[in-house]
Amino acid sequence: MSEASVVGWDTRARTRNNRTRICCVANYTISQFFFQQCRKERPSFELRCKGSAFPETDKGFWIFFSLKEHFSLFGGEKPREIRTFVGRKLKKMDKLIFISNDDGFEAEGIRQLAEMMRELGDVFVVAPDGGRSGASMSISSHSPVRNTFICHEEGNETRGSLTMWACTGTPNDCTKMAFEKLLPRRPDLVLGGINHGDNCAVNAHYSGTMSIALEGCIKHVPSIAFSSGRTAEDADFTYMKEYVMRIVKMVLKEGLPFEVCLNVNVPDEVPLKGLKICKMGMGDWHEEWQERSHPRGGKYYWIAGYYAPYDKHDEESDTWAYEHGYVAVTPLQLDMTAYATMKKLSGLMV
């Protein structure tokens, strides 16, 4: 029987051999349960999971959680042992859904999307610790990245569990981090959003929300980015739940073609007129910089501007569908090769 290793570290927490290693046979849910008990004793207590192979029965996972070494947290002058949890049995969920965003883990969009998805399976969130709008596919190549465990909520027979982490990196960092360091297993679905603001047309190239779906696509997991026309911090996204659930259920059942993900944009309109499968709209930004004079001299700039489609009457575009009250669903692909031009260049240059 293999073991999942959970490593905690705190300057005031030590094992007998002066290491803060806790070994267990458990799934990630039980690891988080134990971790929460530790945080009650020490708010600064952190953990990292290594491995996730668990014994499985026909009724789900049998979980055994026990300390391999004497572990204690110093409360006052004398150490106190943390009690051991043994023989806990949990319901096995069929689906594991990973979610991130570019508005930060505290945003209403990601919170409400996570609650919707708990109706379909276990939800695992790794999101930026603050806003990262416009981060696109960027990664943190010049600074280290840290993770902070936020919470874990148990699931039941009709509702999946929720695990949430915050990451100091970009949305793309969050997705990469989840796959390599935090997720208990490969997810069945990757979701970005719900973004506070649309990502129609070429704006998808700038979008941190879209980058999550693209990174999931790179990792060969069906992926969807959800964006809404509602931009308020306290926005209510329940108006779009019907379409979110419809799209997600379809993708979970049917999958998506290799290297294809979905960009879904929902206008701020009630009732919504329906759903349209669209192409990416083309357009450009104008007056993109607002110039200001610095009180100590020189100029500085705020990014601003407005977007204008090349053809506002193009009814096949996501921009037209979105602006006319439809949920715009645009399939996007990783392969950006211009094949027609490739052939033409071959004839001219080879």
C-alpha cells in the first residue's frame, strides 16, 4: 500500500528528529482535514502534498491517516500532540474539476463558478492572490512563486468537495502549479472564470482567463473559459448558470477535439436569447493610453481605450452574438499555423 506524504513546516513545529514530516495513507481531502486542525493551533502552519496513491474499494476510498513520527505543536511552554485520525471513509466522486481565474481567489466569479461545479464533482481551485487581468499566457520567470492554502470543504452524496489555494503567480502559473504540485490527480476538466468582463474577439489573446483554458488544452484536458458582461465586484452570475451547466455537462460527456478549447462569453442581459457557436471576431483597440503629468516631472500613462470590430455586422462573430444578447461559444485551437501562407511561402522561398 503506497503512501501520500504531507509535509508541514513551521519554525515552532518539530518532530523528534527535528523535521516536520507527516506521512499518511490518505487522499487529499483527509490531508486537508488534518491541515485545518494544525492551522487552528498555528495559523502560520503550511503544508505540501507529495504523491496521491490511495487504496480503493468497490464502495470508494478507504482512508487511513496516521502519524509515522511523534508530531507536536508547541502551545505555550509544553508541546501538545495532534490527535490521529484513522479509518475515515469518504465517498468517491466521479469527476475532479480544476478552476482558476485572473480576478483573484476572492472574486465572486470564481466563487460562484466553484459552487455551480460542486453539483458535478469535486472542485479544486488554485487562483491568483490578487487581480491579474490581462496577464495572458505570461509566467513568473523572474520571481519565485508561493502557494497559500485557503480552505477545504467536505462534500456529500449530492455535492462535491471544495479545495482552494491562492498563488502569488499569474493565472498560467496557477494552472501549471496545480497540475504539478497541488492536484491529487489529473482533473477531468479545466475551467477559467467566471471573468468579470467579456473576452470576445481578439481580446482572448490578452486574457488571463483564456490562458487557463489554453494551458489546460496544452495538457490535453478538456478546457473552457467563462466570461460575463457583469463587471461589478459583487456581481451575481446565477443568471448564466443554465448555460454554464449545459456547456460543462456537454464537454464532460463528449469531450473536445485534440488541442481545442472553448471561449464562452455571456452578455449582461436577462433573459438571454440563446446560444450561438461563433468564430473569433476581428477588431482593434484605439486611444489605448491616457497620458498624465507626474508632479515630479515627466509623463506617465494608464492603459485605456475602446475596442472596435472591423465588421460590426458580421453575424458569425462572437462580438455580434454577444452584443445581441446571445451566449457566444467560440472553439479556439492551440495550433496558430497559417497553413495557406505556409504553402505560399514554401513556393516563394524554398
